[in-house]
Amino acid sequence: MKEKDKEKVFTNEYLYIEDEGLRNDAKYLVSHLPDYFFKVDASSTGKYHPKYAAGDGGLTRHVKSACKFANELLSNPIIGKPYSGRDKDLIIIALLIHDGLKYGKAEKEQYTRFDHPLLACEYAKENAENLSMTSEELEKMANAVASHMGPWNTSQYSDVVLPVPKAPMEKFVHMCDYLASRRFINLDFDKESNVIDESKM
């Protein structure tokens, strides 16, 4: 899959990012994710995500929904007030890549990698020289990616212990990912897998 084609998958979500440099950072990080990310289900078992996140492109629809929740909440003057404009942009970038290596670094593995938040965190940091964000911003964003699993930070199948969200941005990213995984919350998507927002119609 070509980098430009990967980049285009989240065209609408990039519009949530105000700063042009950070928007370009998001495009760069997305366009270099493994091909499988753009094709697979959000869950290898189908147990932990709503129906719209199943099937071809399910994982990207999960990411789109998490970004949609974030944008809606951050646009609320009460909820969004604690975050600077750049912090809001970093939250969207964190959500765009949080599951980018969910099934491994290159070729798709059979099951979800429990350590995928750490893989995505490392991926962002490894690309530091290709990004415009400061080292402090990269650290904040990457930490939000690393801790996005929230309280589900241990597994009987892994010795890895994931970090738990502590900073406000980390908790916010976890919340949006959590909302996007709730099976009782249903979103509608058009044929291009974009979230249908009837309030904009």
C-alpha cells in the first residue's frame, strides 16, 4: 500500500489538527504504519469492540471514532478548557497511531500484541527527526499512546506491565479509546468509512 494512499485514509481526522506542522507530523506517522493496519478488524476475537469496528478496515474505523469523540469533547468549552491548542492536536495524533502496531511491527501477527501501546510509543520516538513537534511534545504524546489501555495494563499471557494513565492528556486519550470500544455506542459510517455526523448535514 502506497504511503499517499495510507495518508488519505484519515483525511477528515487531520482537519481536527489546527497546527499545520503537527498535521504534517500526523500524516507522516500514519503513512509509515504497516499495511495491515488499514485492512484488519479492531479486535482479533471480536469481543471488545462494536460491530462497526469489525471486518475490513475495522481498526481504522475504531481510530476514526476515537478521534471523533476526542474532537467533540475538546470542542466543548468546559471539557476542552484545560488543554492548549497544541495539546489538543497532540491528543488527536496519539489517537491516530495508538493502535498502529496492534498486530506487530511489520507483518500482521495472528493475535493482538499486548505490548502494542509500547510498540507504538517507540515507533513515534524512533521517528523524532522526521517530526516538527518538540521533544517535550513528543514525550507527552508518546506517553499517552503507551498508557492508552488504562486499567487493563497486565495480561496472563505476557510479562509486560503497561503504564497506567496519570497525566490529564494520558487519561483523556484512554477515555476516547475506551468510548470507541464500547459495544453499546454505535456510530454510522459512509462508504468511505468516514463517521456520519448528522449535525453537520
